[in-house]
Amino acid sequence: MSVELKVKKSRVSKGGRTRLCKDAFDELELHDGDDIVVKSDEKSVAVKAFSDDLVEKDHVYLRKDDMNRLDVKEEDTVTVLPHQSISGKVKKKIPWPKKDKTG
């Protein structure tokens, strides 16, 4: 599951955190502090996400460092999706046998 959002520049310059509009936050089923991936055409960054009622609908506030890493400017569109760890991906793909409780 992912959403397309327009970039707004955060007033804080150091990267690693972002604020999303409430609708996108809810659609992605996130909780404050969850890791997300923000993707531009060719690059991506992982950041911690926080919901903010003051962020305009269909927007994400990115910090200057993250905008530079993604090579995006204000009003560019990025894709935002929940970050899934490698172990989480592996657990979904490997059918783990159930433990025998008779043992």
C-alpha cells in the first residue's frame, strides 16, 4: 500500500523525520514514530513518520536533508509507503511449520 503526496519543505533542516497529512497517515495505517519509505523517481529514504493535522491534504513535510537526498523540490510528487524490515518480508514468504504441542 502506498500514497502519492506533494512535498512541502519543513522548517527544520536535519533529516530523519517527516510529517504527513492525517488522511495519508490513516490510509497507510501508521502510528507516530513508524518508519516509512519516501521515494522519488530514482531515490528513496527511510524516515520516521508523524501525523500532523496542520499538514495540508495530500502533502508531506520533508526536511531539507531528505529533500536533497531525494533530489526533489517543493510541490514535487513522491511515493510514501510503510517501511517493512527484511525479517518482516522473510516471515511473510516462508511458511514456518507449526510446533507440535504433543512433544
